[in-house]
Amino acid sequence: AIYSVTFLNLASISGVASETEILSVVGFLFSVANFSGVFTALGVQGCTKLEMDLYQRERASNYYSIFPWLFSSTLIELPWLFIQAVVIIVITYWSVGFDSVPWKFFYFLLVMYLNIVSYCFMGQLFVYGTPNLILSQMITSNICQLFAIFSGFLAPYATAPSGWRWMLRITPTYWTVYGLSTAQYQGSEIMVSTRVNATVSVTDYLETAYGYNESLMWWVPLILLAYCISSKFLSFMALTFLRFTKR
């Protein structure tokens, strides 16, 4: 609701837009992706730690094995995360004024859902891989800060130092903002007036200013899905090989 009021009709642009208007829209996409992700990653850790304590006690008694427990703890999160994504998107999408084309709305929902899931699984991973909740929250907070810095908004890929561009490419938030930005302006007739007194299409501007190319738009959900699968694989490895309990 706060996002809806703050960014009301932000994306309702027609004709010729300024660079500031496009920057504001990309900034909103970064903000909602980063905030929902960080909130999810830190919020899931308390519950995961309680489950982890129970798991370690029951596993010591040979009641639990790793894969079924990890699978069930993963599966139980998915419907709640979907509800969270639906609530966020339904409230913000229309109030901000994004395109009403159906596939763009469902693409937005899919990418935001995968973004939230990837952060959730990352938060669980650091609980499995650290000896206590405080340490896992500290690591998660620092990782989330790096994700925000290398999201492609504060330091766009097109202008980032060449030695750091790889960091943007491995950050899930970068791909979330990438996909949402290119999808919303795909096929748009909006023109952007640049600082050099030139007028270009919004898709050309996104590619020049941020490095967002429409050719990768449909790869974004698969890339985010790969992050989710990688986090669960690393979680399995952490549960298998790391021991923090004492007899």
C-alpha cells in the first residue's frame, strides 16, 4: 500500500519521456525487488532455525533423513511465497500504471515470485551453513547489501567498470530488474529525450543506459530458477557435511 501511494501512476508515461522518468521507473522496480527479497530472506531465518534445531535432534535419533526433510521444508514455503508475490503485484502493478497487457502482468508476477523464492532459499541456506542465527543474519544482511550495490541500478552495467561487470551478472536482483524493465517497455512507442538533445526509443535507451537487451528477457525466469536450484543444492551439501552440534 505504501508503494502504491508513493509511486502512484509513476509508469503512466506517453509520448516523449525524460531520462528522469525512466530512471524513476527502473528505481521503483529495483526498490520493490530488493525490499521484498531482503524482507523474505531475513524473515524466514527465525522459523528455519527453529526447524533446524528440531531436525538436528531428530536426525541424531535416526528419525529424519536429509532429502525428505529438505524437500518438505522447501515445498511448504512455496505457496506462502506465491501469496506474498500476488499481494505485492496486485496492489502495486495497477496503481503504478504499468502496461495492462496480460502477458506483461503474468511475466511480472512470475519474475517477482522467482525473485522472492531465490532470496528465501538463500536465507535458509545461510541458516544451514552457520552455527547460529545471529551469524546467519549478519552474513545474509551483507550479501543483500552486495546484491543491492550490484543490482544494475546504482551502477548500471553499461557504465560499470569492466572488471566488476561479472558481479552484476551473478546477482539475482540484477536479472529481476533486467527482466521487469525490458518486459514493461517491450514493444512500447515511448520516446526518451536524452541529455544530448537526442530522442531515442525507450528500448534503445534501456540498452544504451543500462545494458538491458530484449533478447535475454525470456531467459530471466530460467536464470532466477537456476539460483533457486543452486541454493537448494548448496543447502543439501551444508546439511550433509556440516555439523555444529556438540554431544
